Amino acid sequence: MAKRKPSVNTENLTAVQLMELDSCSRCGECVNWCPTYDAAGQDPGLAPRDKILRWREFMNKSYGLRARLFGPKEIPEEDIEKFKDDVYKCTTCGMCATVCESAINTVELWESMRANLVKRGNGPFGKQGAFLKLIGQYKNPYMEDNKNRVNWFPKDVKVEDKAEILYFGGCTAELKQRKLALATARLLNKLGIKFTMLGEDEICCGSALIRTGQYFINDTAKVNAQKNIDNIKAKGAKTVLYACAGCYRASLIDWPRLTGQKLPFKVVHITQFLQELIEKGDIKWEKSIDKKVTYHDPCHLGRHVGVFEPPRAVLKAIPGIELVEMDRIEENQRCCGAGGGVKAGVPDLALGVASTRVEDALATKADLLSSACPFCKRNLSDGRDAIGAKQLEVEDVVVLAAQAMGIDLSDSPE
Amino acid sequence: MDYFAGVSDALRLTFVQVMIMASLSIGIFIIGMYINLKKWGMGSTGYGQQPSGSILAFPTMLAKQMSEHAHVHNQSVLETFVLDILFQRRILRRSPLRWFMHFTIFFGWMALFVLSLAMFAVEMVHLISERLGVHALPEFLYPEVFRELLAVPNDIFSYILLTGIIIAIYRRLFVAKVRESTIAYDSVLLIGLTVITITGFIADGIRTGRFWGFDMPVEWAPPMALFHVVISLLFCIAYIPFSKYIHMIAIPLALLANKGGE
Ligand code: SF4
Ligand code: SF4
């Protein structure tokens, strides 16, 4: 009798990742910290430990000792579908990787499992399936004409055709959260820093495709990353500034990995850039922002790449701001709930996580919850509205810095 | 041929029995690790690349990851080895009690393993020198002398190991959260460890007449010692690739691959 074929394959998983499945000691630390597991009412399927266990069992049933001797054991399709649902209910926040006693790089593992399941025909989840088509057609996931990225900038904003500094605005800030893009541009103008932008040549950074396991289809993410890199080079940029944590992470980590090359420019988050200017005494504050402000570390800026201090340095430098910290900050921060495709795929879950994070902020008695990512701002604002905490303002650190520099943003399109 | 030459004739175990078991265990271990390496090798040697299927895929990817620059903690192999693998600071950061439990098990275990290996080496040296007619060995290399030398450290490390095991059993039985999440995969590890430790104590007690020998007749010492050696070999070597014992190999590898982790 012919041996049965294994129910799962190992596409998109690296050899080290397959080993990592065997290195989980089942300590349960990840379960204690996972924000989506909590927000989903401690649904056991969402626990990182459980996901590792299930995939390990899939692997052993397909390629373990018994499978080698007697042939692979069939895994019911509904088990794989259920696993797919669970692995997509994760914001790729990285909290489980931070606390994992075995140092498993869980985020990469979830993303690889997602890519595997997309290839197998199970993934992605819900509306995430539209990302590829939208990004292919519009170059952004918001179905916006790509010309609209910066053509709305008021006349006073001066963007050079070519410059050593380029501001990579990102789809969310340029097309949806425009106050942030405007604040960044005007702030750079006010500092006398000549900068350029890609405008309609900018393409989605690929974060949405990579995080949801769809990056390999038609090599879209790789092709787009290369186009962005080439376009940035053509603008003469040596330093690229980001005000979006998702784009920053994608450029810093994913672009070199996708293209197999080192980036020909420096990747800098705008708060790192501002911190340096503040330290040199190059920023003149004109207004005081008399508020108690707390700061939410975006996962993709904080835990993923270790930028914790610069946004805080900016907030501390702004006159009038009293920075108060939430209980869970920096590497232990609680995710806002938007990342990893959850906002698009499982909006209720995103809202649940955001509400918990807003409660963290309310516990500090802050007037304002700040972050350094437009996507976090969007979801935290939704969370705030969901729990009716109208008194809590949600704003980006860069917008606050611009306002303190006396920049008027009242004409921002939002 | 005899094994445990330092013990009186009545307590000797046959060398052949132990060597057969040891070879069998090592053989099973090698086959199991080969299957695991084949399984891991079903993965690729780079993100987004095609599955390799080669037995070399795992070492290749491991070497690649270890030589890459990490964005968060780009620490050296030495730091990972000392602080993360030996000292296990990631566990300490999360829970000092769990660290104490794991560290005592790890430390007690490793030390007893090394002492057993040393004893075995001395037995072998003794055996070979006897065969060759060499009688000029330093005194401490005589099994009966060496055994006495190891008696105190053996006791100390056994207590250390036992302390960790008692905490582990307590957690599994009485801490609700831990008990509820325990599956057979976890229990087998702890049961194996407990049986090995207890039989070790009993074998020692029968031989030395201490209370943990439960006053069993001294003739039972060899079979008990043999049983202890056999299950130690089976659990600690042969069963590693097929059970949660694999974590002894996989966790250090994961720590190295991820430079101590995020
Ligand atoms: S990455 Fe975050 S949301 Fe996803 S499983 Fe880990 S802790 Fe949970
Ligand atoms: S923290 Fe790591 S080792 Fe512990 S259960 Fe979670 S994945 Fe496994």
C-alpha cells in the first residue's frame, strides 16, 4: 500500500524554526503575557505555547519516528483550519519572544507558519486576503490613488526634488493619518532640514504582506522593497526618516532580508533624529504643552528593534509635558492590538486589546496617550472610543513636538 | 569481567551488561537525533527559501543565524553560553523560584553525570591496567579509593538534584495553573527524573546501609544499581530525541541561534 502523504509541509519554515518547536519547555511564560490570548477571554488556542505544541504535533505526525516507520498520520483538515484561525489572531507583538525562556523567535515562527498556510491554501484571514490585490493595484492597501500620497500638502510645505534626507511617509500617515505626515514635513521645514519624499513613487513598505504571510506571492514584497530602495537611491538620499513604526521595522529588517542586500542608506526613526537635534540644542521650543502624557511603545519600534529611549527623550524635552509611565512599558509593553493584520482581519480582537491598553493609560491619570506610530494611534483612539474614555487624548509624539515648536496643524486634512 | 570493581564481589555488576545497555542507549540516541536532524532539515536554510531536505540544513541555518547581526541583543557566543545556557538568566528574569528549581535540577544532574563519567573512566583505567599487568597507578586512581573520594560530592549533588525535583513535583501537583497545563509530554520528563533519582538513592542506601536503603538486604544492591544504571541510560540518553528531554539539546541551540533571544 502506498504511504499516505504528510498532511503538512515545511514550506517557508527554516531548519532552525523547526528545531525551535522542540525547544519549548512549556514554561507558560508566554501565556501569561500574550495580549490577544487575554483579550479573547483566554482562549486556549491562542496561547503561544499551545500553537507551538500543535505545530510540533503536526510535524511529528508527518515526519517523526512513527511517520518514518509506518507512514505519516493524517491530520484532520479542520484541525489545520482551526490552527490557521488561531495563528492569525496574533498581532506579532513579540511579547512571547521577549519572555520566552528558551529564546524562541516566536514572531518569525508565527509569520513563517502563516506563509506556510497561505501556500497550503488555508491563509490568510478574512479581509487580509485583499492586501495583495490592493497593493498590486494601488501600491497601498487603502485603495487610494497613489498620487494622493503627498499632493494634498499645503503650499507652504517644501519638499525637495532630491536631498540627502528622505522622509518615507508610509501609507497610513500619507493617506489616512495625515496630521502626522504634515507635522513631520513642517517640523523638518522649520528646522531648516532639506528633505525629499518619494511621492507617488512610494509603494507600501510590505509590512502588511510580510506580517500576514503573503510576502512571497509573486515576490510582491521583494519587488516592491527593491523598487522603493531604487527610488530612494535615485533621490540621492543617504538617510531615510520614518514616522511609522511598521515601515521602520520593515525597512530595517525585512527589506535587506527580502532583497538579500544591505541597504544603501541609513534607516532612522524620526524620534531618533529629533533626540539627536535636542541633544545638540538645535530645537527651539515655542510653546508649552501643559499635560500629563504617557507613552505607548509601538511593538515594531520598541521590542522588535529596541528603540525605547528616543521617543521618551523627545517627550521629556517638550516644555510643560509631565511624562508618566504605564505599568507595562518598553520590552514588557502591552500591544495596542492593531499589528500583524489583526486590525483588518479580526477587528473585534484589535479593539479588545486596544481597550485594555487604554485602561493601562487611564490608570496613570494621564491627559494624553502618545505613541510613535500612526497605526497605534488609530487603534488606541478606537479603543478609547470603545470604552468611552473621551477625556483621554491620543496623539503622536511627532505631532506634539511640532506643536511645541509652534507649528500650526489646524489645516491638516483629518 | 566485572564492573564496579571498587565494590566487593557480591556487589559487582557485570561489565558486559552495562556496556551492552550503554551501547544500545547511545545507538538509539544517535538514530533519534538523526531522525530529528532529518526532521529539522525539512526546513530551509534561509527565510522564504525552499525546504532543503538535507541533513546539513540545520547546521547550515544555525551557522548563518549565529553569524548574522541581531538588531536587539547582538551578544557574543561566549555571553550566550555562560549567562544564558549555563546560568539560565532568562528563567531567572521571569521567575526566581522556577530558576532555582531548574538550576538545581540542571546543576545537580550535570554534576552527577560528570562524576559518574569520571567513575566510569577510573573503572576502565583500572580494568585496562590490570589486563596489561600495570600496577603503578596513583593511589587515587584505584576504584575503591576514587569511589570514596566521590562519596561526599555525590551526596551533595544528589541533595541538590532532589531539592529541584521536589519543587518541580510540588508545582505540578499543587499549583493549579501549572497542574492544569500539564500534559503527558511534561509528566514523562519529571517521572523519569524522579525514578532515576529515587533508585539512585535506594541503590546507594542498600550499599552503604544508610536509611534510604530501607534496610533492604545487601544482596539487592547490585540489581538495584543495575536498574538505576539501566533506566538512567535509557531515559538520559536513549529517550532524549523522542521526548521532552530533547529540550536539553534544543534550548541551548535556540539560545545560540537567537543570540540569547530578544
Ligand atoms: S506575538 Fe504577541 S499576540 Fe502574538 S502570540 Fe506572541 S504575545 Fe501573543
Ligand atoms: S515562553 Fe517559550 S518556552 Fe515557555 S511555553 Fe512559551 S514558547 Fe514555550
